[in-house]
Amino acid sequence: MQRLTLFLTGLLLHLTVQAEALPQFAVASSLQFVLPEIVIAFQRQTGFTPRITYGSSGNFRRQIAQGAPFELFLSADESYVAALVEEGFTLDSGQVYALGRVAAIVPKNSSIILTQDLSGLRSAIENGDLNHFAIANPDHAPYGRAARETLESIGLWEAIQPYLIKGENASQATQFAISGSSQGGIVPYALAISPAIASISEVMPIPQSRHQPIRQHKVLLIGAGDITRQFYDFISSPESRTIFARYGYELPSMTEY
């Protein structure tokens, strides 16, 4: 019995140490549905399951500069990576891994009619039918910035100010848009078309011409280990590209990797 207890204690200690040794990745919240599928595929090949923290890219950029122990940054915007590269927090300049899109989203049976020109949203504002509308905070969330640019392009940014609810990140903004606390929102297309959200919502992709390109960038951080380097490469693999495409992302050509 004593030997069994010692064995189990040793095994538990080994598993605890192994878990603590797994690398931590900082990942834009717009990837919260697509990345788990990529992680599962990576785990099948390597046996490793990295630890993922989701959040806004702007907040991660600040945390990494302050010494947060991440080994990989999957940003929703290349400007945050460029800043870290310039400040010496990365191993190299990284690569664009996907091009994001935004979409307008409303709960099913909403009074707002979705069209690409968002005329239904304009009508709701003019008729006094809009109470709340959700976007991610454009100050540190790239998809929030794209939402702001979209609303500016159609002349609604000033008019919609009294009704805006700003999520801390793209994921929170999506939750606000469908939870009943708002009547809709502009969110990442990849989140909007996920089965759990699409089943209770109406979704309208927004033309990319209405905002600056959302060039999602990956980069290895100082101290990145072998597992992290393997995952970095795996993100650009054909298997991962297939998963990204299924969630509505456009992909850079293979020569850009």
C-alpha cells in the first residue's frame, strides 16, 4: 500500500511539473473557436496541449512588454507585433497567418434588418428603435477598430455613440451582441458563424472595403521553446489553413509564410 501511495504521489508530481512546463500562448479572443480545433490537431501529432490565454491584442501587447511569461503571441493586428519587435521582445518579425473579417450580427427575430450597407441600423437609430449596439473597444481591440472604421465609412459613428456598448475584447463584444443586453453588434465574422452563435443569430458579412485590412500576425517571443516553435510552424500547415478557411478567414499565399 505504501509503495502504491509513493507511486501515485510521484506520478501526480510528474504530471504537475509537466503541466507547469507547458508553454503559455497569448491569443486574440477572435480565435476562441478556430484555435481549439488547431490545438486538437496539434495534440494528435505531438502529444502536447499548450496553455492558451485569450484576450485583446492591445492588452497582450502591454502585458508582454511588462514581462508576462508568454512564448507565442497570436495577434489580431500586426501593429502590436511590430511594436514588440521594435522593442526587442520577439525572436524575429513573425508572419501574417490570416486576414480577418467583421460582420454585423443581430439576435434572431430582431427588428433590425441586416444589409451590407447597414441601412437597417441607420433606420433603427433615426426611428428611435435602437437601445444598445455592441463592438469591441477600438482602443485596444483590432476588431473594434474595424467596427469603428465601418461605422465611420457609412456616416454612423457619431450618431451611434449614445447606444454603444464596448466589450473588453472581440469575444465579449460578441456575447453582448447576442445576449439581450444589446440589439446587435459588429463582431469578428469567425465568431459570428460559429455554430453556437449562428444558430441564434442573423449574420451579415461586411465588405472589407469598409475598413483597413485586419492582418493577423503571429510571432515567437523571447524564451520560446521547442513546443512553441513546433506550434508556430503548425499554424501555417495545410491542416491549420483548412480550419482557418472554414471559419471565414482569408489566407496569405504560401510564399508569404
